[in-house]
Amino acid sequence: MSRAVGGPGHAVVVDAPGRHRLVPHEEVPPGPGEALVRVYASGVCGSDREVYGGTRPKGYVRYPLTPGHEWSGTVAEVGEGVPKGLVGRKVVGEGFRSCQVCERCHTGDTTLCTAGYDETGFTRPGAMAPTLTLPARLLHVLPDDADLTAAALLEPAACVAAAALAAAPRPGERVAVVGAGTLGLIAVQLLAASSPAELYVVEPRRERAELAREFGATAVLDGPEEAAGRCDLVLEAAGAPGSARAAVGLARRGGRVVLTGIPAPGAAGLDPAELVIGRLTLHTVFGAPPAAWSHAVRAFGAGLLDLGALVTHELPLGAFPQAIELVGSGDPKVGKVLLRP
């Protein structure tokens, strides 16, 4: 059940799996320590499809909900205790609402907060609305000349930055990226900036392969067999049933593998003996802690990330169901889909 039209001043609300409405938006005035952001664009990703389709794991979504965890905007108002200089600044913001007092938060692992999972766009109102109110401590200020269309992709870029920080790439290494979707193409750009000797991308779709080459890939492979056992570092960014196994197969003995994708149940498992005998170092990434956000924002501000090139569709909020369909279409010509309030 849905309405196909919606103008300025409306927000998307998903009442339950498969059911959404466009409702008049009511701004939430910022309280102490908070900021109200006027949303410029909100990205749509596979997690939003899970929210709408009802396949997101229990405990990681709370209905009814305004989605939107990838966004960019401008600070319109701040609450008590927040620097007034933030008003008018272009910003993006972290999604995880961590408690800030548990052991994990104190070590910087805010995505693992022991107080429980709580994230903008999943358990809190998100950015598929004209405004978003959130703790100001979650904001990352952008350069004044930042392109807010491109900046709406800084949330996935921060997740990739978390993977890159875990991987610790070194100049002259052989590296590989499995998958050339949004995450994979961002990973190619970040890893290319580390001056690898070779940068393989495993991606059979021709359109995505061309973009990977533009972003710095030295070779695009149809399958992992062509570079099996050759790579010092492998970053998996596909989340497909066999992509984790493919990533491990690319790594040389003593190599490093970082998994970022979350496949559906039934994915091919990893062989512990293969990991031990190969003496592989395996990292996983869940969301992006503050350090990863800072890394992504700095790289974006320095011109090392061309995120705007990944955007293929910009639609009004009223086109929410069409955006969900596009993201799930599997069409290689569909890149990042943005909704504009």
C-alpha cells in the first residue's frame, strides 16, 4: 500500500514490510546537544530494501520507520550547548547512536556499543524527509564547496574506509577487490590511493568493470581463479553467497582479507583449515566508527574520492517504491540511487 506522489514537506514512513506512506513532515526542534539538518539527498541501499521487504534481521529495525541512513545536508538550527558556527555548514553524519560510556565506546568501537543496536534510519527516524534531528557530536563538517550530491555517499564510503583501515594497505602490494558495486568502486579508489603494484577487481559485469578501470584498477577479472593465491590484501565488497570464499582464494599465504558484505543465509562457508594453513589474517567490518568517518571525509575533501560518478538516479521522495525496485533490479547500469526531499 503506497501513494505515488509526494511534494516538499513530506516524509517516507514504512509502517510494516511492504507498506509505506508519504506523510506531512513535522520538524523536530533540536534539544540540548542536537542539530537540525536540512536534508539535501538520501541514498537508497540494500539495507533499505531489507527494511521495506521485511528481511532485515530482528532487532535491527523498528517499525514504523522513516528510513534513510545515507545522507547529506546543511545545518539549519542547533540546540543548547552546540557551537552556533555549525549553522549553515554542509555536513554528513554518523548513524550509530552509541551510549558513549561503555567499554566498546571508550575504545572507539561505537558500532559495537554494548547498550544495544541503535541507528538512524533503522531504529530512529532517518533522512528520507526534509529535515533530520540528531546529536551534533555525530556530524562531520564538509568543505564549503562540497558537492552534496556526491557527499550523500559518504556513509558507504565510511564503511569502506573502516575496511581500508583494518587492511592497512602498503605501497607496492598486490591488492584485490571482490565486487564492483558502490562499495567495491569506492574501495578501488581508496586502495588506488595507497599506490599498489597491482589492483585487481573481480567483476564480470562489463559496465561496472569499465568504471573500476577509470578509478585505478590495473586488471578486471571475470572470476577469482585468474589471480588465485597472488594477493597480499583482498577486500570483499560484494556480499554474494560465494564472495567470501572467493576473497580467501585470492589471498597468498600470510595475506590479509577483509570482509564487508553480509550475504543472505546459506552462503558458502569458509574452511578453517584453509585459513590456518594459509596463515591468513581475516578482518570483518560492521558499520563505520568515528575514525573511519573522519578518514572518508578527509579523503573526500582532498579530492581522492569521486563519489558523484557513482550516482545514476536522483528521484523525489514520492518515488520511494521505484527507488527500491531500481536498487534490487540487478541492472549493471543502476549505480547509486538518491532520493531528494
